[in-house]
Amino acid sequence: MRTAYQWPDWCPSATFALTVALLAAAAPALAADYASVADGPAILYDSPSLKGKKLFVASRYLPLEQVVKLESWVKVRDSSGGMAWIEKRALSGKRFVMVTADLSTMRQAPEENAAVLAQIKKQVALEWLENTGAGWTKVRHLDGVTGYIRTTEVWGG
């Protein structure tokens, strides 16, 4: 006879399985959502209004993490962690990353010993193509060279 309520024997493993399934389903929702500044410079504001205080002028291709999306405005975070608002129409769905290392090496394959294609300086924008999931990001330089760069050496992807 039980004196206190006890979970059935199947419950701990079922609870664990349910927790794992829910976390797996939520993982894509937890991934950062990036966009880049479209064709020209764009103004970042302290509030979602053209009457807001102008904080910064963002250059073309600057990657920004989208934090909050409204009908015409998006609250974004830059590589330094700063938050601001930008008009949605100033963003492009084409993603770019920014080199954060002083000098980064673009390689022909996602391997440390692969042929070197280019040396890329800090704050250069590269078109994001894909993450390999193994510590490398596939990118394309504006001059057309496509290769792989260490994910830890770029921001925005």
C-alpha cells in the first residue's frame, strides 16, 4: 500500500523522452535570426519611429540579429551587442557575416589543412552561404571567391 503518491515506473523515462522531444522541436526556434542591411546605408533608431533618436548609420551588408519584428520595424542587435531599431524595408533577406578576427583565412574546404584561397581582414563583409555544423561557415567574397572560414572568426551566421 502506498502512503504517498508515487509516479508510475514508466513516468521518469517517459518524462525524459518528452523533455528531449520538446527541446529538439524548440531548437530551431532558439536559433538566431539574422538579416543584413540592404542596398544602401540605413539609420538605426532608439525606438520604432522615424521621430526616434538616430543612433547610428549602418553600412550596406552589415549583419544584424533580428530580436523583435513589428509590422514596419525590427529591433536588431549588432556584433557588439548594441540594440537598436531599423525600418524593415532597410533589411535584406540575403545574409552576410562580418569578419571579427584581425585576419582570417578562407580555405577551399572546411579543413584546417585545405588550400588557402584568401586572407580576409577584420570587418570585411562576406556573403553567408551555409554553416557546415563542424566549425566552418561557407562564404562568398564580393569578388566572387567562395570558400570556408572558421565560424569563430565571423559574426552574423
